[in-house]
Amino acid sequence: MTPHTDTDIAALRALAEEGRQAPLAVGPVLVLAGLLVPAACIGGWMLALVPDVARPLQIAALLGFCVLGGIGGQMLLRQLAPAIARGTVLARAEGMVWGLGGLATGVFAAMLVLRGLMGLPTPANVMGAIATVAFLQFGVAFLVTAGLSRQHWLQVPGYGAFLAALACGLVADDVLVMPLIAALMAMLALVPGVIMIRSGRGRV
């Protein structure tokens, strides 16, 4: 065997041995997302119900949501950074799948916002489109985490997130997608995050 093969085998052995460890630092961030996103969605939905709302106010509200999302993303990266840098193989893998998935969602959201500010065609309800991509990322991250950590209960929010993405995609252009996102985020982010924290397994 070559040195590279030995290294690969050692990494796989370490990953298998660490499989019984629980998810790392995602719990607190999921709780934060499960509180902030529903609050922003309910606020945006109520704003949409007000007749003759000025376009600049709508844009300001969307930008405010994106700023909150950016702050949340930074908190996620800070929470996961120690594990990615010096954690176990499992911790690094989890940190990367959640961190990079969140980054991909952020890039998609920023693209839609920029298109709107530039006057280019965008979905009728930008939040519905962003939520669809975000829930797909949640599904991948939950299922990868479940597989690596052997915490099989995480498959429930994982597959649930795929169903949530389907639901949001089907009603993305309806104003009712906002309260739908709020309810789904509470179920798929807040509840799993609380479970991770209470089990003591949502920390680095």
C-alpha cells in the first residue's frame, strides 16, 4: 500500500470510530434560525397584507431579512469553525456540509436580491424561491449528519426538509408561502435544534 492509501484508510477508520459521536455545534444555530426566520416571515406576510405598501419599503424589508440571514450565517461559521479547523473527522465533515450548504443558499439569495434591485425579472415571491433552496440544503445537511453520526432520528427532519422544499416550490408565488415557511422552519430548525442542545450534543 502507498502512503496515500494508508492515509485514506486511517481517515476512514477514524470516521467509523467517531460515528457514535453526536452532531457538533449546529444545535444553537438551528434554534436561532428557527426563531428569526419565522419572525421575519410573519412580519413580511403582515406587511404584504397592508394595501399600497411602497416598493422601497418592501425592498427595505427584504434587505433587512438578508442582513439577518448574513448575521446568522456568520454565527454559523463561527460556531463551526473550531470543529472544522481542529475537530474530529466527523466534526469537520459536519461543519463543512452545514457551512458550505449555508453559503450556497446565501449566494442564491444574494443573486435574487441583486436581480430585483437591478430591475431584472425575479420570482413573484422571492422568499418562496429562497426557502425552496434553503430547505433542500437542510435536507442534505441533516441526512449527511445522520449518516455520519449514526443519529438516525435526524433522518426525520432531513426527509421532512425535502418535503418542505417541494411544498414551498409549489406555492412560491403565493403570499401564503410566508406563514408556511415560518411553520416549517419552526418544525425543521427550532425543534431539532432544541433536541440537540438538550441532549448535550449540539455543542463543539
